[in-house]
Amino acid sequence: MTTNFPQAESAAVSPLVAAPGHATAPGVRVKDLTVVYRTPLGELPAVGGVSLTIEPGTITGIVGESGSGKSTLALSLLNAVQPPGRIKGGSVEIDGLGDVVKLGGDELRQARGRHLGYVFQAAQNSLNPLKTVGKQLLDLGRSHGVDDLRALVRDAKDLLERMGLDGARVLDSHQHELSGGMRQRVGIMLALVLNAQLVILDEPTTALDMITQATILRIVREVHKERGLTTLMVTHDIGVAAEVTDRLAVMYGGRVVEHGPTMEVLGAPSHPYTRGLIRAIPRLSGDIAEAQALPGRPPTLGTLPTAGCVFRERCPLRMDICETVDPRPLTHDRRTVACHAVERSHSTAEQEEYA
Amino acid sequence: MTVTTILPGSPGNTGATLRRNFWRGVGRVLRRKPSRIAGVGIVALFGAMALFGPMLYPAHLPRDNNALYAAPSLAHPFGTDFEGTDVLALVVTGSRYVILTGLATAVITVALGTALGLLAGFHRGRWDTVLMRITDMQLTIPGLPLLLVLSTIWKFQGPLEMGLVLGLLGWGGVARAVRSQTLSLRERGFIEAARGLGLSTRHIVGRELLPSMAPYIAMNVLIAVTGAIYAQVGLFFLGVLPFDSNNWGVMLNLAVFGGGALTSTAALPYLLAPLLAILLLTLGIVLIVDAMDEIFNPRLREE
Amino acid sequence: MKPFAARGGLRVNPMTRRLAGHLARGLVMIWVVTTISFVIIRNIPGNPVLGQYETLIERGMSPDAAERATAALYGFLPTGTLWEQYTGYMKALLHLDLGQSLSTPGTEVVTLIGSATKWTVLPVLGGTLLSFVLGVTLGVYAGIKRSGKLGDLLSISGSLLHGVPQYVIGLLVLAIFTTLWPIFPAGGPVDVEFVPGLNAGYLASLVQHATLPVLTYALASYGGWVLAMKSSVATVLGDDFILAAELRGLSRGVLFRYVARNAILPLFTILALSLGMLFGGAIFIERIFNYPGLGLLLVNSIGTRDYALMGGTFLVTTMAIIVANIAADLFYAVIDPRVRTGGAA
């Protein structure tokens, strides 16, 4: 059962270059976003009042341990939090779309895929096992009212070939005939083929071997640049984040505890959690004993404190105020940190300057 | 109910917590849909009927020659049969045979199915292949035709012998379920971990494996028992077994093929009473299995 | 990494290997079943085979002729060692010789089975397909709306119909439509006054008589389809690729097709199996509605102690299931691309 896809006559315009007149990379402004999950213990927040601005044209990374709310936050950008979860409050403003939290029905459906591309974790099977990639591509095109399906197939083929695959062959394949790395490239192709300008990658390299991982990361970087995208990448791997991203947001217990340019956040971490996280990475060169694990356990929905700082149980800089008051995120020098201890040291530093 | 929680700490202790959690889960599932409590009630009612029912009536049920195929009345809530015997009395006294067969089947199915399933899942390799081939075969050969053919050389005397045969023909489902459960626990490193803690095979099987899949076995046994009850009533209904005692299947047979209950509407209660009993018992069991399904199949639980 | 190498013809076609394995297993099953059948007939109390032989001799037949006559009747020799009898029985079976019927003297068992088969296949096939279409359609709904009132109702009614034995449904249908509200004939395949053939009267009578058996069969199997489809849909809805498709903004129609096609796949196997079961599964229905199919043939052969007929019917019934098992698996391989190309993800 093979499908013959129309051959590209001549690829006059490379699909990797954003079509002229197309909207440029959008910015994203998340404000006070709260996402809760319904449990037997009541509604528990997985994302608690997060505000985050993603600059147009950047690759922003979101790092955190599992259960930190990073995937939930990523799904919120598509207003696609799965039950029993729901967005309880806040807004997600995306240039060209408005507040996606308020979108619904067909408007929301059209936005997904056309404006917002989502790439799944490689270990997950994001393709219909019964249909060839090509047929699923046509389903995608028809769902979004694409008139010229021939051109769509041509674009898809070019994209796949751009990522080092045999386009025609991949389109004729079923999921089980593709390797993990190939599937992930197909996932990226499907996210981009309708010219989405905001691409969200959820753990795109988890479960891939090191070589394939490096290839995928290179592709993400190149495609981002060539197509002029805004890219958001969720990962638990700080190494991956360091390699690809311009800006980095660190999440813990459903909050963004630190956000800033990647090199600065990693080079000089402010929040005690970020510091602990970086100290926990064993290095190839160097003593393994130098890597120090964070004390305690990451919180789950049920064990998250309801008042005060979510990190205080494991924090070396814990103060009395942390028990009762949730630290506000404060921006200082392009970097945002939510920590009472850091706040205090900044204010003392400023006082000293004026002294 | 997570099985992985057993691993750390002392096994006996966490096993007990597990069981407590399980009962709490049962309570919650029952409370979520009150109809399920009705299911437990119905099955209990039939149990009581089988246990005490026959004591309420004399050994030989009285006949009333003036009231053959009598319509339902206060004295005879379901009318009378072709001999003028009270139909309700027939259903109540007949329940013991039916339930007893079910219980005998349950014992055989649990014993054989669990033992063979554990053996196959625990040892894997050649044992597994051979046992599963036998199970496949047992599941492939159609039960009812085989029972019919067997009835020509075996007279199935009494409910216990009947239960024995049905049990011998019906352990395949339980064996397969137990095996796959054992394998899945094995896959999660459960058995290796227990071995690593220096626990003996007997301890692993008796204290760890069996308790964690007991409810699962119970559910499959319930299904097997239901099947046995139906098969048994069905065999009597078809009339391939000698009528040596009062039984719902015998009632059905006499009503349809013997007495002509279908020729007049007045005699219908005689046919409908045992049918109603089977329907009610099925309803009770369906409600219980539905509750169990929700306990063991979290995916069906939905948001 | 050469993921497409598997597409070449280098390896043994996985389908061929699959087929060979299934055939081998099927043959073993058939051997087991024929042996069971032999053992049962051989061990029937009173040894009817030997009895027949002796009766014939008493009637003045020569031992040789009596032996041949008995062998023709039962498919194996009345005398000789167990082994000789067994090999004789097996040899006769290889020639499709199932012996002669006692209750209908002079008729080959094969002939009786052949004519009964058409009465079994017609109503049960109709009933199965009807319930499959209905059950799967409602099962999709029950699977998607698992917590709704209607979904609950569908599940409970499905479980109930699935749980209740066939004969209970059959007897209720019989009581309702022939006694309480007599609008359908109570039994038999067709009214005798019509000439068989393509005439309106005969066909109408045929349909009239088949209605209740078909209805019973449909009701009895409908519940199973609802439940199977519901749980299959619930499983597929939890699969990653459905969420992925949703996040790509696929239309509701496409999403529905993705769910339905993936969910119905395992049900086709069950359908093929239940079509095999139809040979033995209709015993109660045929007995209740006095419908002259294979099931009634088996019950009657036991009632009349017609052992050759009983053994033959049992064999055919069981064989149909074994063949259906193989067919179901091969069919699945054809419709599922993962099995078809032999690739495991």
C-alpha cells in the first residue's frame, strides 16, 4: 500500500525561508497563569500564578524536575491542558492570536497547527500507527483548509530533506518503520509545515541516543534561525538547554523561580534552587564527588506548601519570611528571580551603593 | 493502588497497608455509585437463599391438584406449575443446587487456575510454553458442545460432581489472567527485588504475589462461576442430563418442552420465575464486576 | 541505520512464517479434538459399537459383513485392539467419512451436517453482523462519554445483556413474541405449505421464522460488542497520538476517524472468532426456536443416542473454531500495517 505523492516540479522558494509577507516571529506574554488539577484532595495547582515573557525570535528553554509544571505550562500555551487539569486563571497573550486562554472551538483548533506548532517527546508515539506519514500530512492539510495539497506535500518533502531524510520514502512509511530520530524529525516537520511561527518542543530529545540527540538539536537551532521562529523548549536536561537556548526559565513547584539569558543564568545562578541544580550535574572532567545532589525530594501536587516559598523545605538560605510569604518575581538587570534571600541581598547592595 | 510501594521497607507491614488502601478503595468505589451496593445485596440474598431457603419448605413440596398452572396470587406469588406446586418454593429450593455447583466450580477454578498461572508466570521458559499451549487449547475447544458430548459418558451426579467438571473445563481464563499478572509484576522488577532482599520463593508467592492479585483473581473467578451456573442450568434446560433434583434448569425445561407453559399466558409465571432469578443474579454480579473493574482498571475511571 | 532494508525481499516473508506457525498449531488442535471425540465414542457406557456388531451377527449376518457394516456406521472397527480402532477412525476421518446416522438410517452423517449448516449459518451470520454494527456504534459513544448518563446506561445494559445467558434472552423473546403477543411463528425454519424456491410466499415465511432467532442472537451478542468497543475506545483515547493529533489542530471528523479506526481494529479479530463460534454457539437458540441447525442436530443426536452423528457434529463445530482462529489472526495481519510488514516499533 503505497501512496504516490506528486513530485515537486521545482522548489522555487525554499520552505525554510519564511514566506514573504508572513507574520514575523510572535512574542508571548504569560500573566498570572494558574493551572489546577482536580484530585480527591481538591483542586491542586500544577502551575501557580506564573508570569513569563517570551521575546520574539528567541529560543527559550524551560528547565525543571519532573513535576515542576513545565509540561503543563507548555500545554497551556495551546490552551490544551488535559483533564483532570484546567486553566483556572491568568492569560496567555500571543502576538497575532490574542489571549489563547479565551480561545475555543474552531478558532482554537485552527490556531493549533497553523500558528502554534507542538513537537512531542520522542519516546511518545505522536503518529497514528495505522496511517502513513503522507496520509496524516494530508489529514493535517485538509483540517486546516489548505487548498494546494500538492504544495503542502512538496513543502513537507523539502523540510524532511532539509533534515537529512528521504522525503518521498518517509511520507510513504508508517510510524513503526521509522526510527526514533526519524519520528522526531517527522514531528518537527508536521509542526512546521503549516508555517507555524511559534514552536513548542516538549522534551524533544529525551529517549534518543547521544548522536541523534545532537542532530535533532542542530536541526532545531538551524530551523529556528532560517524560518525566523519563536521557539520554546521544555527539557529536564540543563546540558541540552545550555546548548540551544538564548533564554532560560527555571521552574520549581509550579513557579518560574528564575528567568534570564541562558549564559548568565547558568554562569551566575541567583536562585538557590538553580544553584543547587547546577551543582548537581556531574562533569566529565572532574571529581564525581563534586556533584552534590539537592537535599530532599521534589514536591508533588499533594506535598506543595500552600503558603510561603515552595522551595523553602530544601533551601539553604531559608529565612522566617519564607514560611509565610510567597516571594514575588523581581526583575533586576534583565534577570528575574523570585527569592526573599536574593531580594534582600539586592536591596542591601543598593543601599551600600547609595551610602 | 500502587504495587511498587511494597518494595521498600518491611514487606509484611506495607502489605497490610496495601490491603487497607485496597479496602478503602473498595469503599470509595461502592459509595460513588450506590447501585453497586445493591449488587452486593443481591448476591448476598442469593447466598442466603441457597443456605437457608430449603429449610423453609418441607422435603417434598406440597402439590395442589386443584390449582394446576394457577395464576399468581397471595398464596402463590408466582403461580403454580403443572403439578400445582408453588413456583416460588421451587425457585427457592432449587437455588441450592445452582449455587452449590457455582461454589464447587469456584474452588476448582481458583486452585487450578492460580497454581498453573503462577507456575507459568513464575518459571517462564518451557513450563510457560507448555502450560499456555494447554490453556489455549482449553479455551479454544467450545465448552458447551464438549459438555453435551461428555454428558453421554458422564452422568454428572449431584451439584459437586457437576461443579468439578465445570471447574476442570473452566480454569483457563483464570490461569491466563494470573500468568499475565505475574509477568507484569515480574517486569516491574518486583520478583527480582524481593529475591534481592533474600526472601524465599514461598514468601514471595504467598505473602507478596498472591495478596496483590487476589482481587484480580476474585474478579475472574466471579466470571467463571457465573459461566458455570449458566452452563449448568443450560444443560438441564436442554434436557441432556437426568432430572435427579429440583433445579432452575429443570424448571425451564419442563415449562418450555414439557408442560406447555407457552400455550397460555396464565402459565407464563412458571417460565418467568426462574428466568427472573437468573436475571437478578446476573444483575448483582454485573454490578459487582463493574465496581471491581473500576478498582483494577484506573484507565476506565475517567476524570 | 538502514530502516528500509526490511522492505527488501531478503528475509522470509513474516506473513508466510506466521501462516506456517498457525497451520502447525491448528493441526495439533485438530488431532487433539479428533482424539477426544474417539475416546468419548469408544467409552460410551454399554459400548454401542460392539453392541451393534453383535446385534447384526445375531440377525444372521456373517462376522465379516457385520464388521464392515458396523465400521461404516461408526467410522471404526468394533473389534481389534484400541490402536487398530484408533487408526481406523483416523483413516476414515481423512476420507471425510464420518459414518452413518442411526436415527435417520441410511443417511451419511456428512449429508446431515451439510444440510444443517445452512440453517445455522444464515440466522447466526445475520444476527452477528447486526449486533456488530449496532454494538460498535453505540460502544464508540459509550467510550467517549464515559461519565454521562447515556454512556452509563449503555454500559450497564451492555453488561447485563452480555452477562445473561443466551437461553434466558431466547426464552424471554419466545414468551413475548409467541405467547404474550403472538406475531411470530414459534418454531421451525419455514412453513411447510410453501414450495422451496424463489417465490414470495416461501421467502416471506423464511424471513418470518428467522426473525426471532436473529433477534435473540443479536441481543445476546450486542452487549459484548458495546463493552469491547467501549474499552477499546477508552484505551485509544489515552494514547499519545490522539493528543498529538489534537494539538496539530486536526478537525473533529479526522480525530473521530483516528479513534474509531484504531479502536475497531482488535474487534475485527473477535468478529472473525465469533463467526467461527457460530457453528456451536447457537445450540440454545436452535433448541428454543426448533431451528434445524447444527446445534439442534447435536442435541438431538444425544437424545437419540446417535453417536456417529454426535461425534461428527462435535468435530465440525470444533474445527470451525480452530479454522476461525487461524483466519482471525491472518485477517488481523492484513488490516494492521504493523503486523503486515513484520516491523515491531
